[in-house]
Amino acid sequence: MLLTVKVKLLPNDEQKQQLLATMERFNEAYDMVSEDAFACRCFNKFAIQAKLYKRIREEYELSAPLAVRCISKAVVSLAKGTGRGIALEELTHINVRSTVAKARRDSSSKWAFSQLRRFIAYKAMLAGVPLVIIDPRNTSRQCSACGHIAKSNRPTQSEFCCVLCGHSENADLNAAKNIRNRAAVIQPMVVRPAEGSACSWNGKPTDPSVG
């Protein structure tokens, strides 16, 4: 059984102004994230977080939790507004099994993957946006064109080139396609549109950058 506790804040005048200022900066940051994601056609939540998290923290002076909430709100709003579902990787213990270079590991740990997932899952539920959790194993090593899996498919952090079929593209985009394809296969029946339904989400995001 879930319990909801309602709390009423009683700030003084100075605290009220600080809260209002924070809300304004949050809304400005949210607009920036939405505009940036739409402009570059990138709806992959972790790609957005990697690109904009630091900017949100520094330019809009938001705390880490507010920065993550801002990104999750933008992702869910974009998904709902374009009739898409959201696919998330199962990222339990991601920092333990991460293959990010040691020099970048400290900064990547600060991206709060688990917190972002919780916020997105919560906001997606409230907005009625379909959410599917998929197994992340080999999404970065599997070819989205032929399905071949090999460590050598990813010669660099940003480059993907299949050693079997020769398919080549940005590594994050290739991984996003794999996530999309797995989500389309394993989506639960409750989010599958009924046959002949007018539902706009067909289980396959139209944009391959949706992750």
C-alpha cells in the first residue's frame, strides 16, 4: 500500500524568492534541453545527459538532482509529444561493470544513471508513456544491421564498424538502434496497441536515436 504525505512549505520572503528563482532556472534549463534534443533529433536519455548535464549544472546553477529531473522531464515530454515509447537499459551496478576508461570513470559515475532511470520511470507512468526495460548486454558491441556481436566491432569509444558485414556508424546511434529493437520485441502485452487501434505508438520508435 502506497502512502502519500502532503507537505506545505511556509517560507519567509527571502526563501520564497530563492524558490521562485530556482523554479525559473529549472524551467529555462528544461526549455534548453527540449530545444537541443529536438534540434539534433537525439532522444536518447543518456546521450542527452552526457551532453547537457554539466551545462545544466554550471549555466543554470541547478543541483545534481534537479539537473537529472530536468533531463527526465524533457525525455518523457518528447516521447509523449511524438507518440513514442521509452526503452531503458537495466543499469543495476552499471558503475561496477562499466568499461569507460579510468580517466573518465569518476565523471561518468556522477551522471546518476539509476536516479535518471527512476525519474524517467515515474514521470512516464504519470504521463501514460509506455516504458520497457531491456537487457543491456552487448548493445554497444552488436551490429544493428546484421546482429553480429564482437568486441572488435567497436574500435573506439565513438566509432562502430561491424567486422562481419561492414556496417559503420556512430557507436551511440548503433547502440540506440539495438535498444529500440529489443524493446520492440519484448514489450509487454499491456503496452501493445490492439489490432486496428488508433494508438499512435506502434512499438517501434520512428527515430533510431530513441534509446
